[in-house]
Amino acid sequence: MDALDVARWQFGVTTVYHFLFVPLTIGLSVLVAILQTMWHRTGNERYLKLTKFYGKLFLINFAMGVVTGIVQEFQFGMNWSDYSRFVGDIFGAPLAIEALVAFFLESTFIGLWIFGWDRLPKRLHLAAIWAAAIGTNLSAYFILAANSFMQNPVGFRINPDSGRAELTDFVAVLTNKVALVTFPHTLAGAFLVAGSLMVTVGLWHVMRNRDSADTGAYRFATKLGSWVVLISSALVILTGDIQGKIMTEVQPMKMAAAEGLYTTESPASFSVLTVGSLDGSRELFAVKIPYLLSFLGTGDPNGTVQGINDLQAQYASQYGPGNYAPIIPVTYWSFRFMIGFGLAAAAIALLVLWSQRKGRTPTSKWLLRAGLVMPVLPLLANSFGWIFTEMGRQPWIVFGEMLTRDGVSRSVSLTEVLTSFTAFTLIYAVLAVVEFKLLVRYARAGVPDVTPRSDDDTDDAERPLAFAY
């Protein structure tokens, strides 16, 4: 084990941990804005209660996402300084815009929304949560644009004197074909997570507090969340299909590794289960669906999909001696876990809707248990999706331009990286416990009382700003 191995583990752990909060923040921001819009248009207190209830869960998650996200950018300069030096001109631009525009838009209007209850006019207060939601989604786009450059480098040139990548076309970076399809795919995955949480909390209250005066609100939230999950699942599949075709075009090795396809095939079969040799060089046993991989990768049932061994020979000739295949079991199984966990969440949502048809109240204990597990499933699907995306690119940190081993900081020792890795992991473990307890505590508490407070002698203009939850 050396500093490179630990640095990779540290970045992987902190990134996956941070991304546990990102999709929930993205999805809940919009769903809370929709609920408040419904209250604004109808005046129904049910929607106001749900706005404040899920808004509180959104704020808890947002705060934790900000805290864990800060660590990510520090690592670029600390553990990956050679990488930062190589792509700083390109990678820094979308990240700077994300921080200066999207994040400030998001955080500023979240502040106005938190403290603006009963102070701002209703329309302005509603606009504040929509502005925060837009900022959240813009943040996702700029970050994905930066990541997409690592998958499919565009809009740059290599300076022959400095050996650094220099930005030549910022529009090309922002309109990278990988970013354009990854963004809607990521958003669909985010709504899958947010909808699942909405279902879980609503279902728990419907089944445990059947005589509550707020049962109608919880039933609505459960149905809304279920529909969000089902629609998001369909969008994930649609955008994932497009993404697969682009991936086959720009990163054929990633597609071959995802399928355990060792030799070029035309037509190519989709692998339901493949067992390979220990050295990852050949297939030993496989269960396949004919023609499906060709269609997924090229749009043509008879299309050609390149295999791992053929691509390895091509890359060795093009880039020099070396192993250019990722870790096949990781890419193969992370791809399938991503799909499987996402479909499982959709199946539970369908059962929840069926259990409430024609005003029925669900009674199955198994459904309740499945509902409690439900938010974890899309979180796992999102996490395995990112593991597949990043691990499938290996051994490249910037595909075709820079190997991961060349991006690590040369002056950082194994002891230093190991120390920071251990510290961050322990801190994140504590934060995970805090996040979980806060979410469970406020989810169990239920919707708040929104009865208007009586007038008193205190002038409203003189009242200090107060947290509205």
C-alpha cells in the first residue's frame, strides 16, 4: 500500500459519503417548493404543514451536505496537486461558477426562506424557495460539467511548454455531450431518493397514527412521493439508455467492463451473469440476452460493441505499455447493483400506491418494513452509479490524457494521507449518526401546528428574526 492507494480510498469514501446528501437535497428542494406552491394557490393548511414538515428534513440534509462537500475541494490541492496543476484552468472554471453563482443563490435564498415566514409577502417567500431549488440544481450542473471533462475531455489544448491543459472553449465544456445526458440522469436519481423519503415518512404516519387529524396530509404525501418515484424511475431508465450509448462512443472500455465483454461482438449480448477468470482476461461462464447489449450501446440490435481484450491491445498501442482495463468485478457488479436497487424502490412505490387504492389504509407489516427500507435503496443505487462511473474510467483520471497515478501529490507521504483519511472517516461516522438521529427525530414528530399566533403588543417590525421551525 502506498500514498496513491490511500489517497484514492480517501477520495472515494468522502465522495460517496457526501453524495448520500446531494440527491436528497436536490430532490427535496423542488418537492418542498411544489408543496408550498400548492398551499399558495389553494390556501389548504394541509400543504402548509407538509411544506414545513419536509422543509425541516430538507434543511437538516442541506446543512450536512455543505459540511461534507467542503472537504472535496481541499483534496484537489492536498492529495491531488499534480492533477489540479494539469487541469486547473478547465476544472476550476465550472467549480468557480458553481460556488459564486449557484451556491450563493442557493444559500442566500434558503436563508430568506427560513427566516421569512410571516415577514415576507407570500409570493416573495414562495419565490425564495424556488430560487433556492434552482440554485441547487444549477450547482449540480456545473459540478457535473467539471466531472464530464474527466470522462470526455473537450474544449482544451495541451500547452507543449508547461504540459498543462488550457481552456480554449468554455461553451464546449458546458455543453459536453456527457454532461448534457448525465445531468437529467442525476436529477432523476435525486427525485427517486427524495420521493422515497417522502413515501417512507408518510407511510409510517399513515399506518401508525391512523386516527390522527393529519392522516389526510400523510396520505397525500405518500401518494405524491410514490408517483415521484415511479416517474423518476422511468426517467432514470430513459436517460440511462441515452447515457449508455454515449458511454459506448466516448469510453468503450467502460461499457465493455460493465458487461464483462472480453471479445468484440456483433451483435453483442447483454450479460445477466458473467463469471470471469481470476486475472480478468477471459470469460468462463455467462448467462446472456442476445442482441440487447448491441441495442443498448449503439441503438442497433446488430451493432458492434468492442471487447476488453481488443480495447486493451488498442490502448497499449496508442498510449504505451500498461493495463488499461478497470477492475472488472467492481464495474460489472456496481452497474447491476445500481439498476437493481433503483428498480426495487420503484416496486415498493407501486405496492404503496396499490395498498391505498380507493381510499384504503395499508395494514401489512411487511409493506411498512419495506417502506422503512425504501429510502436506502435509491441511495445505494446512486452510490453504486457513481462508483461505476468513476471506477469504470480507471486507470485514467482524465480519460486519454492523464493517468490516475500521475495526478497524486508527490510531496504527501503515506503517513500524512493515512492520518487525514482516518480522521475524516471517524468524523464522518459521527456526522452520520447525528444526521440519522435528527432525521428520525423530526420525521417521527410529524407535521407542525400552523395555527396563526395571536396578535400581541410587540410591533412586528421590531421582532428579531427567528428560525421558523
